[in-house]
Amino acid sequence: MKKCIDIYNNNKGRSAFRGSTYIDPLGYEYPNSVVECRDCMFNFGHDSCVLYKEAGLDNKDIKQKVSQVSRERECRYFITTNFSDGGDEYTQARDDVKKISKRLNYPAEYWKRMS
């Protein structure tokens, strides 16, 4: 039975935002890690993260983690919902996350909305 952390470990190299700071021609600096939970494979709605839910965090802690990602624009476990350049690996990974979500009795309005 797959777990979210397995999905993350199997796909993290395909969608990671890495590197140092980008400096544009006018000298403004932008961090390369500009992730948002709503674009992540493990998110199915507002203040949700199936990976953290499966890891045992309660909804309050998950909400705090999501808020932290929103503020810092960086997440250790971010994988974009469309990481493939031509294949459909992301579709299978997303389906696996949906199955995990259902198994965890994650609020149905989250995963139904994203079907």
C-alpha cells in the first residue's frame, strides 16, 4: 500500500524548486522557491495536506504548516500537480494521493472538488 511519503520520494526530483536567489536586471532579488499549497500534489483544498495528515498531524497543526508555507513560499514536501513533460506520471501519483485521502477519511469535499 503506497504512502504519501513514498509518492514524494519517488517523484521529488521531477518537480523540485531548487537553487539560490534569482536577481533580475534591475537588481531585485527573488527566491526560487515560490511554492503554494494549492499547486501541490498533496493538497485537496483550503488548509489541507494529505501527506501531513497521513503522518499523524491534526487539522490544527496542518493549518499552521499551510500558513507557514503561505508566508515563506517554501515547503519540504512540495510536488507540483503537473510535474511530467509528456508522460502521465503525475496523474497516477494524484490518483494514489486521492486513494490515501479517502482511506484516511479526509473530508470528502476536498478530494471530490479536485476530481
